[in-house]
Amino acid sequence: MDDPKPLITLTDKAAAKILELRDADEKTRGKPLRMCVHGGGCSGFTYDLYFDDPKPDIDQVFDVKGVTVLVDSMSLMYLAGTELDYLDGLNGTGFEFNNPNVKSTCGCGSSFSA
């Protein structure tokens, strides 16, 4: 039987960039990454990433490529199956969410509907 696909994955580039950013600041050094969605934006939801302390009563915790990722239960409904990538090229630099739950995105790509 195949192992189930992880709920949250990171590309190697994303994991490396997260660890670099986290360890560059003593205030965030060693903290987990929070991955979440908020209501808002032109399409209904926006993504958010930041370093945070765990909230054991609401967080799912994922250890992915050396990064501890926190996702609250509401956000997990929208993020299940998502891969976080990091792009660094001529067309832009930053994190990209490859989310299979997305039905549409806005023109600027900063919000989505599920």
C-alpha cells in the first residue's frame, strides 16, 4: 500500500529559504513557520506565512525538510495537499503556493477561491 501524500510539502528551495530567513534574525531563530489563509482579497482568501509559536489546541504540526510547519485547523481545510515553492528569477522572487484546492485566483495572484 502506498503512503498517503503529505498534507503540506515544501520544495528544497522553499525549505532552504525558510531556514535562511528564520536563522538570520535572533527573534525568529528556531521558531516554526506558520502557514495559513485569511478571508480577504479580491477572490476570497489570501495566504500568509510568518514565524510563530505553536498553539497546541488548534495547530497541526508538520516536519518537512528540517522546517516545522504550523497550520491551524481552519486553514488546513484550504491548504491540504499544498506545496510551497520559492521562486527566484526574472519574473519575480518569492514564495509560491501550489494549491490543488484553488478554483480561481485574482489577476495579481495574491488571493484565491476554493
